[in-house]
Amino acid sequence: MFRYLLIYMACLLFTFSVKAQGISNDTIPKEVLMLDGKPMTEKQIQRYHKQLHKDSIRANKRIWWSILGGPSYTPEASFGVGGAVLASFRLNKNDTISQRSFIPAGFNITLNGTFVFAGAGTLFFNENRFRIYISYGYRNEPSHYFGKGYETIEQIEKSDSTTKFHKSSFQLYPRFVWEVRPHLYTGPLFDINFSKSDDINPVMAEDPYFNKFKRDYVNIGVGGLIQYDTRNDVATPSSGMLLSAIAKVYGKYLGGAYNYEMFELEYRQFQQVFRPRSTLAWIAKTQIGVGNVPFTELPSFGSPFDLRGYYWGKYRDKTMAYGILEYRHMFGSVEKYKSGNFWAKCGFVGWVGTGTIGNAPIVDWNKWKFNYGVGLRIQMQPGKNFRLDVGKDPNQKGMAVYMNMTEAF
């Protein structure tokens, strides 16, 4: 009898234990995460934790690589294959104040024989108190020279017998700045560039400005810059401003071929509009050359970083000025981006701009060229976008397409 009683009590205790365990599990609150004011689904929670895990690993990585490649097209180089690599890293893993340093590199190989390898990045040191901006590039390509100044440029039609020549060039352009006051940076710079021109067409061979210079030459310059910079991020700012002034002197006394000076003034502003991840950006910039400026170094517009849509280098003279107003929009909210949502890593831009050239500043700036375009953005890393831009010169047929890492400005 006693044995049966013990068995009965043991079974009863086991039943109570199971029920208590069930009650305990049911009463434990499940993790509730919100996305745009609504609880996340199980799938969204899994994606959120997966993204957190990825971000945690990447944040502690010495170098974070992003690679992208595919077909390419530019108005200068026609169709081809291009690629871009972006490396971001912390030079001191204990320095959590400095932004992540970044160095992009892009290449382009096209059907018309163009080969380009170039990039521009920024290195951050000592809690953002010291920076190195660096631009570099090698180009071996067919090119076109329309002359110097509006009067000459707009009288010449682009063709193999009037504008085409072959150009090889190289540039290394580092700038070193220290923070001397909050947001105020200043320091020296160095510029070395090489240019070689051959296969000169008959019209170009008679151009008086072109004939002032040798077919190949090296220019070496030194100078300084001062910046007031409140941007929240150098690569992809969404707030703040940049005021910059640069002065450079080039000379035979430095080992170069010609004596001349270059001056630059630049203003950029970034303002959040409508909602987070929606930015209105604008820039105004001028370059002024003084002295015997080689034709390849004359101020111009039409690069992937200014009035996208014009032929790069078509409009060139001793002075240049341009302005751009650009709207940048990333899809989704900050919460959706943090949750790992793919579409929250995508966005678009639209811009309008205008530019001019002249032999002298202001007084010769009486003809302005209009420009507009749209673009696609894909965020490869936090604050680092791949961009695909389509720009338009209203006076020419067709569109110009550009692919690059980081924003135009």
C-alpha cells in the first residue's frame, strides 16, 4: 500500500512540475521590437538580429571592403567595363571619435581604348584633429580639345579631324590639415601631375594656346588650404557646411615645366528636409588660374564631381565657376535601415546646376551653361554610397552616365 502511495505522489509532483514549467514559459514576455511604430514580425526580428550581428563584426574589422563592377558608359570613353572598390578602416581602433578613413579606387576599360584608374579619399587621425585628403589618378585615353574660351570652343565641331587627340596623364594630390580651432582646419598641400599629348589633329596643331606648351610636361606645385567644416560626415554629409580656400603655386623652381598659380574658393551646405535621410545639398565653387597655365590644367567643368552631363574638359579657360542644387533621398526610415531592409539601402538624387568660364573672373562670366540630372544610390557601407548618375547637357543629344563611389560633393 505504502509503495502505491509513493508512486501516486511522484506522479502528482511530476504533473505539477510540468504545468508550472508551462505557465512559466507562457508568462515570460517575448521580445517586442518596433518598426515605424508597429511591432516587428518574426521574420523582421530575425533580419534585425542578423543585421546587428553583421554590423558588430564589420565595426570591429580592421578593413571593410566593398566591391562592385559591371558595364560602364561615359561621354568621354563610350561603352566598356568598369569597377570600383571602397575600403574603409580605422587607423587606430581605440579612436572612436574619428570618422572611418576611406579610400575608393575605380577603373574603367572601354571600347575606344580608354584606361582609367583613379580615386579620392580621406584619412582621419587623432580624434579627427588631423586629416589627409588624397586624390590620385592615371588616365590613358582618346580625348578632345575644343580650345580655350567660349568664342573658340563653340565654333568648333567635335570630330576626329578637329578636336581629337590622345592623352596620357597622372596626378598625385595630397592635402594635410590640422584642426587649429573647433571645426577650423588648415595645412599644406602638394601636387604633382604629368601630361603627354600625341596624335594631334590639324586644327589643334594650329591652336595658339596649345602651341604655347610642350607635348609632354610635368607640373609640380605647393600651397596651402584653410577650411571651416561642420559636416557630420565627410563622405556622405546630411547636415553642416564646408567653406574652403586653396592657393597653389607651380614653378620651374620646384622642378616643373611652367610658372603659374591656381586659386579655389568653395562653399557647400547640407540640410535635412522633410524627414531623416532626406537631404538638400548645394555647392558653389570657383577656380582661378594666373600665369602660364598649361591647357590640360585650365579650370573646367563637366567631371563626375560637378556638372555631370557635359563633356569633361570641353569648356576650359583661365577661370571657372559653377553652382549645383541637389536633392538626396534614401528610401525607408532609420529603423528600417537598421533592421537590414534592402530597400532602405537604396535611394535617388536629382539636381540642377549651372556653370561658366572666362579669361577673367566675374567680368567674363556672362555665358552660363545649364545642367540637370538624376541618379541612383545604393549604400555599400554606412555613410558610403555607390552612385549611378545620368546627366544632361540641354544643347546636346543623349545623356551622360557616371558610376562612382561616394557622393559628387
